[in-house]
Amino acid sequence: MQMLKILIVSLIGFVSATLSAQAVIEIDITRGNVQPLPIAITSLVGSDQEMTSNGSVMEIGQQIAQVVTADLERSGLFSAIDPRAFINSANASPVPQFANWRAVGAQALVTGIAELEEDGRVRVEFRLWDVLAGSQMTGLRYYTAPRNWRRIAHLISDAIYKRLTGEDGYFDTRIVYISESGPYLDRIKRLAIMDQDGYNHKFLTDGSYMILNPRFSPTSQEITYLSFYNDTPRVYLFNIDTGKSEMLGEFEGMTFAPRFSPDGKKVIMSKAENGNSDIFAMELSTRRIQRLTSHSAIDTSPSYSPFGRYITFNSDRGGSQQIYVMDADGSNIKRISFGDGLYATPVWSPRGDLIAFTKQTGGKFYIGVMRPDGTGERILTESYFEEGPTWSPNGRVLMYYRKYPYDNNGGGGETQLWSIDLTGYNERQILTPLDGSDPAWSPLME
Amino acid sequence: MLNKFYAKLLIMAGAALVLSACGNTNDSAMDQTPAAEPAPAPAPAPTPAPAPRVDTTTQEYLNDIMGGGVEADTVHFAFDRYDVDAEARRILQAQAEWMKANQSVNVVVEGHCDERGTREYNIALGDRRANAVKNYLVAMGVGASRIRTVSYGKERPISTDHAMNRRGYTRVN
């Protein structure tokens, strides 16, 4: 992401009719089924005479508003007011006429401008207003190359989300996943990446060999995954910027189920020897591995807690697939799942308070969460088949994939990406050009 | 069964072709043009092909070593299990005899799972199954260096019938 170098953000001065007005609007995202906040998002005002390689500045301003609208609406926390209802047309005047926005039912208002700078960059400013209090809630200014307008829109969405919920957003993020195509007897599974809203989609491998279970580095533009290159399943490290991949270590047995440590310095994974899978951690700088479990059962799907002190993993050492937690050095192994059925793919929330999992019982599959001590199990979704939750970087949304049953005519079996809020509401499909599975959410870009 | 029979005839004819082509490799290794000889007789010839021509080292041959419609290159497993049951042992004994009789053959044992499970766990389970097959063959006297294992987890189904997908497949390498 070279664009980071040219991106400058600065807080812009508050212009407000009412001095130090208390913000009256806020969104409590810990509650389910919140009433979406009515928000008016105006096109950023720009000139149609100022041309860039990405169209006029006016068009960029309009498109930014559209992307912000789509981001906020998808979160389920906002309901954008149809611009055709606006009494005011967008204008450059810094202070809105709040009465006109109250009249259309808006509680929050987004205004802004876009201008072409002499050096060819675009300056984008936006302000978020509390319509009822008649005051500015936040305002930011960005400078960037015109081609980065979409990222600016996501940054604005994140700023609005943060100001109104008190928590970081997740809009300036990407999803790496497995793009699937072809009939079930001959399925092609390759690595692909896209923005969290599905734009800027790119295939990262050509499909000549299978890739599974990709995961983002929390600290760099790298992905780790299981690759079947050369018909030899092994864990790889892939650099998104250079497109280069390398095998992590050379081992006699298979390596799989990789995941980064929270500091990005290690990859934890399963390694199989003569059919038995145990968990190992590899220091990336030295490529030295440390054995963490040693048991004749299957130990797999390891995931660190946010500060790296603990590891949750999947094991059938108790006779069936269950979720366990241990210290990061492999000591103090405790089983935490005790409900009916099988439990798999535990993933620690970036907030640390929950572990998301896949559950299998009664011929169905479920995505749920429980506390790290195993209490408070809560099921969020169910279907014929779904698995592999990944957390949004703010720990408020889970993405996973669903697979549909085959029909009797050789059809069916589609895989799709879905997301749901931690509250259990706002379940949505994430559209992909082909079928999709194994989503992994990136951290917030910087 | 009929299909299998014809497939075998074709393979035998194909093997004969390969053998006759081999004689030419020295002087025309790069030449892909078929020799200007008369085409071989069509496969369903009234007189059976000579027995010594049968290539006993092919996948098709292995598949039919037990006859009676048994797919002798594949063993099946119960849900979430990797133990080799009596039927699987019968097949693996035949595989081991065949490997001992065909010392030039190396195999890859593929471990597979049904789709009613999570990806990562099934990769591990497939590895268990592949190694269960390998260990049985080794116990029956086959050299361990002749057997490579690979797990495809649930990623390579051959059927919409879950039981058919829980399998160890011995692939001639």
C-alpha cells in the first residue's frame, strides 16, 4: 500500500453555531437490533472543471459520498436518508442550515468538499454534524492521489463510525479468501483479495494448485495459508505487494492451519508426523519451530489471544472434536467447550473477550461465540453447512462461509461469504465474482 | 463391469502401442509423428490380445486386482474414524501382494474425508487415514519408501454420497 506515504490526515477546525454543545447522538453497538440512526450524507462539493485521472473532482466527491453511504448502511447501524428528499442541495458553506436537516428526519449529517491541489493531489474534507444539537462532531482533511478516492471514503466511514459508536470502524480493511469455481468433482480453489465492500477484487494465484485457509498478518502486507503446490500440502508465506510466496520451513510431514501471532512475529500451525497432528509455533525471523502440544490426538486450528499469552485450539483428545485453551508455551491445557455436538475452528476475538467457533450438531452447522472460560455460549447463525469465522478488526462483526447442499442433478454445492454482527443481527452476504470460502479479515490499514 | 472390461481391453491395446513406440525413441525422441505403420487392429478383435502384453503396474490393473467389481485401489472409513476395518484389510492385503509382485511401482496414498466437517480438522483426519493405509501396507511387507501420503481433507469429493468420500485411495505414481 504505497499510498500510505502520500496520505495526510488532519483534524479540521470546528465551526459551530452553538459553542461546546453536548453531543446528543450516539450508537450503542453492544445492543442487538438497534434502531438505525437516520443520517444524511451529502455529496462532497467539488468542481466539474477540475479534471483528474479519475474523473472530475465533482464526480470524486459524489462517489465518495456513495461509498460512505454504502459502508454505513451495511453496518446496520445507520439508515441513510434518500438524497432526493434533501431540502438543501449540497453547498460549500461550512455551517449547515440545521432546521432543513431536522425537517427531513436526519439526526446526523455529513458534508464536505473536494478540491484539486496544485501538485495534482486531491484535498478532501468532511464534517460530521449533530443535527439536533446543531454542532460539529468531527471533521477531517485528507490529501491523496485521485486514484485513492475509494480509500478516503472508507477512512471517512471509519471516522464517522468511531465518533458515533466510540469504537474503531472496519471499513478501511480488506478480505482475503478462497475463490472457488467449477463442478464439485473438479473444483478450483485459488487465493483472492478484495476491499471489505467487494471492490478492487484481485486473484492472487492462478488456480493451478489449491490454496486453503488464508490468514492476514496483523502487522504487514503478508498472508499465510495452506498451499497444495507440487501436490505437497505445506504452509506458505505470501507477500501481497511483491506477489512472492515461500514455504515456511521444510518438514517431512504436512504443515497446515497457520495463523499469525498478534505481534506478527510468529506463525502458529499444525504439523503432522506419521498421521498425527500437533501444534507448533515458528519464529519468522529464524524459522525455528517450537513444539507446543504432544498428543496422539488431532491438535489443530490454533489461534492466539490478542496479547499472545494464550492459545485456543481444536482437538479430539477427549474422544470428539472440542475447543481447548492453553498457555502460549503449551502448558495448562483446558477444555472449554462442553455443549452438545462437535466444536471446531476457535478464533480469539481481537477484543479478547470472546472465542468464535464452528459447531456441528444434529446435522447442522452453527457459528457462535463463547467466553475464553467456556461460559456464555451464544449461537449467531445456523445452516446446512457453515464454518470458519473471522473477526472484523474491531471485534464487532464475524465473517464466515456457507456451503449449500448438492441437488440431485449434480448442481448445488455453492459456497458464499456471509457476515453477521456479534449481536446476532444484520446477517449479509458478501458478494464475490465466483464462489467464495475461507474469508480472513485484514487489520485496519494504516 | 462391462465398461471395466472394455476399458481394460483398451488399456492393453494402449500398452501394446506404447511398447512398440519405445523401440523408436533413440533415433526420434523429439519426433511426435506416428510411425507410418498400418494402424493396429481395432480393440474388439475376435482373437484375444496376447497375455504377456498386460501391464500389471497401472492404476486400472490395481483397481481390478480383486475382481468381482471390488475397487481394490480404495478403502473406506466410518465417520470421523481412521481405523482399517475387515473389508479394508482384505483390500490392503491384496494391494500389498500386488506391490510386492510389482517392485517397480511406487504409490501415493491419498486420505480423503466427507464434507460434513471443518476444513482444517479434515486435513488432519485425511492425513490420519492416509497414514493408516500406509502403515498397514508397510506391516504387510511393502517398503515404506515406496509409499508417499497426502491428505486432501474434504476438498476432493468423488460423490455426493458422504460415505463414498471417506476414503483412502492408492494412486499409482
